[in-house]
Amino acid sequence: MEKSPIRKDNKPLLFDEAVNDFIAYLRYLGAMGCTGFALSRKTRDVLAGWGNDGAKAETLDEIQKDLGDCKRCKLQKGRKNIVFGKGNPRARLVFVGEGPGHEEDLQGEPFVGAAGQLLTRIIQAIDLTREDVYICNVVKCRPPQNRNPEQDEVSACIPFLTRQLRAIRPRVICSLGAVAAQTLLNTNEPITKLRGRLHYYEGIPLVATYHPAYLLRNPARKRDTWEDMKKVQKLILQRTEDRE
Ligand code: URA
Ligand code: URA
């Protein structure tokens, strides 16, 4: 068992010492099983500004402009449209899927096919609309035959998802399916192990649920998804209260 590194004497700490102590303490908490903190919006805004020289966080439009007519990975070859993401730039809830399918590639919008229609109903089930939330994917271009995105493709694309999530800073992230959960949480654990537990992504609570395409094939799992969505709803409300 690790020992708490916090000093027990009353001597004032020098700044560097205090920072090092704080880092050691966070490591200690991590070793004790702490995976994150529920921070207020104000605190997260302050943290997001650190190292930024007070510059404003970038906007989704700026990120999309930087993505441009992306040729950073081999998925560019088969795509018709880049699917950047869609919804409210100030969304309290962001859904992250895996990557565009056939319909999404044609329309340039996320989750507009059969799985998307189920996602729309899932969103409505917690009294929200697609316009309230933001929806995006790990990779922005359709993998051929809807195969899973490969490591080099995820690596090329993930900085854009990270920047989208930092720009929106939602109260809750809901990952859809194994690829999104494993990518955001940097783990190989199966989705069955990841769901039903609360995770954090850069301090933001993350609920990992099944992919709606999986639910279409396994409707019996909709009950689990409903449990996950009730958790999402509760987290949104909780974080409304500890804000402002
Ligand atoms: N499946 C996904 O993971 N994302 C979409 O946008 C559509 C289907
Ligand atoms: N396996 C997946 O890849 N996704 C799910 O949502 C469930 C099982």
C-alpha cells in the first residue's frame, strides 16, 4: 500500500515543492483507485486555459477548418464525405461512435442510418433531442466495408476528437460501442467490462454503453442501455447543480 505523501509538519511549501507534492498526491489517489474528479464548469474552464496564455479555447469551426480536406490516413481513399460531427457546440452531452457507415458517408452526417434512428430514440428517451446533444465519431471517414478502424487510422484522427471534446467540454460523454470506449479510455478491456462503471475522460464523466448497431442485432441488451441512459441523465442533472 502506498503512503500518503502529504507533509505532516507546518512549514510553508515552496511553489515547486507544493506542485510536486500535489502530483505525488494525485498519483497516490490514482494508486488507491481514484480515476477522476467531478469538477464544476468554472474549474474546468480555468484548467482548460492553463498553458494557453489566456487564449480562448478553439471552436468547433476552427477544428473543422484545420481538418480540412483531410489526407492524414488511408481512409481518405474510400470516403465520399468527411463526417466531422453534428449538434450543439455547447452540448451538455456528447455521444461518440466508431466511424461513419454507408449512409453517413453519403450524407456527411453522423448516425443517420438505421443505427442512427435508434440513437435518436435513445436520445429522446432521456427527454433530449439530437439538436440538444453533439454526436461524433472516433474516425471521421468511413472504413471500407464498415470494418473496425485500424490503429494508424485512429492515431491520425484522435487528435480531432480530443479537440472537439475540449471545445465542447460537455457535462457527460456517452461512448457507443467497444471502439469508442476503448479509444477514449485507452484500454483493451471488453465493452461488457467497461459498461456499468463510471469512467472519466479529462475530468468529464464518461458512460460506456453498447453501440446502437449492436442493439439492433441484440435487442435484449436494450434494457442495459436504458440503465446506462438513466445514469447519463442523472449525471447531467447532478452537474447542473454543482455548477454556477
Ligand atoms: N456507426 C457509427 O459508429 N457512427 C456513425 O456515425 C454511424 C454508425
Ligand atoms: N461489441 C461491440 O463491439 N459493441 C457493442 O456495443 C457490444 C459488443
